[in-house]
Amino acid sequence: MIQSGATVAHQRPPYIYGEILSHSLCQPRHELPGFGRSISQGIVVGVFLSFLSPVIAMLSHPENGYNFLFISYLPNILAIGMAFGVLEGTLLWACSYIAGRRLNALARAGMGIVVLTVLVVIYNYLCSDEPVNSSASLKQWLRAIAFYSVLGAVFGLVSGSKFSPISELLRGTTPPRRLVLNGITGLLLRVLIIFATMESTLFLIWMTQLERPEHGITFAAIAVGHCLAATVILFTRMRFWLLLPLALLINFPVVALITDVLTKEQTMERIPIIAYLTLWTAFLLCRVSMPRAVVTFLKKEIRYYLIDQE
């Protein structure tokens, strides 16, 4: 009897198990993805996938004499991709919201394929004047299905993931300082260099398709190399002592373009390049960090000459 009483005394009260069960039911196993992050993820994927459209068109039809139009129409193409990305991200977020949790990668990929298929069908029905080609072969239909399935799967895998495009575009220094200036200069320069990479890539493809590219293909290759190197530098987390020499190294050809190649009469060509270098300068100045001893010395000197002398 004593042993039985001791056993009962050490047993947990029955209501404890009810509290544990209710607590486990109320707590979701996976957090719900943020709406703003899902939209930004959809925009990023839409931009990069829409960029593939002119690239594939130019490479598959090199004999087309109007391929250069893709270079000037690229902003419109990217705008359409961004619109698709917003719709895709919104609908995928809605699926996660209905499920009450973050969907796994396989479920997101499947939903991305379904959502993109619905959007493409609606777009073709409302905006396309060309009827569906019923005479297309089975191989062509399978290629189209595979192509859009891959695009939809990419949308689904990125949307709802932990990837944060806004944070990467606005990312500043570690530890954080000059948050506003770092964010503005980082956003402007990173968006600009991504767009310049796309434009220079299309320009390089067009140059290779001309019969007499002359020096244009060399200029296009240098531009693509510069943009790719700048993209890696801008999106890689590195110390300022490494960022500064790399930035000066990749921008040296740009400075040489202004000083040695362009003439004084080519004002319209010089202005955007000077603005680009100015943005790089602001980007670096916002991230420079002086030793604490130097900052303290400057503060004392400023206080002495501006305040104590009055």
C-alpha cells in the first residue's frame, strides 16, 4: 500500500496532458511564409525567366535580322515577367495560407506548375491574337509542356522558400551602419548591374550574329565580363579591404573608356558612364570604416576648433 501510494504521489496530474495536447495542436509545425517575401521571390524569378525568352529566341533564329529589337524591348519583356511573378507569388502564397503552413519543396513545385499553366492559358486567351496551333506535332507539344513545367517548378521552389531578395538587394555592412545610405546605394547599384548584365548579354549575342561585327564584339565581351564580375562582387559578402581593390580593378576599364576612348563630343555616351562611376563611389563611401582611434581624434579636433574656440 505504501508503495502504491508513493507511485500515485509521483504521477503527473491528468490535466497536464490536456495542456500539452492543446499546446501542440495550437502551435503550427511550419511558419507561414511572408506575403511580401513571396511577392518579391515571384518578381525575381519572373524577371530572370522572362530574360530567357529573348536569349532563346535570338539563339534559335540567328538569321533573323530584327534580333537587335530584343535589346530595346528588354524592359517591356521584364515588366511582363514581373507581372507574372507577382501573380505567381500571390497565388502560391494563397495556397500556403489555405494549408496553414509553409509547403514543402515538392508541393510548391507541383503548385507552381499548376498555377503557371493556368496563368499562361488565361494570358493566351485574353492577350494573344494567334489561335492555338492544332497541327503541332506531339514532339512540339511535349517540348512546350516540359518547358512550362520547368518554369513552374522553379517558381514553386523559390516562392515560399527562405530566400529573401529584398534583403540581398538592400544588404549593407556587418555590423550594420548607415542603414539608409547603404540600402539606397546597394539597391540602385545592384539593380542597375543586373539590368546591364542582361542588356550586354543580348548585345553580345547580336554582335556574334552579324557578318562584320568589327570592334563591337570585343566591346560587348568586355561589357559582359565587367557586369558579371561586378555582380559577383556586389552580392558576395566580403570585407571592405577586399571590396575596395576589387571595385577599383573592375572599374579601371570603365575609367579608361571615358579618358582614352570616348571623345569630348560624345557627351551622351559619357553622362551615363559618369553616373555609373558616381554610384560606385557612393556605394564604397557608405561602406568605408575608419579605425576608432581616427574617429575619436577627428571628433576631438572638430570639437576643439568649432566649439571650444568660441
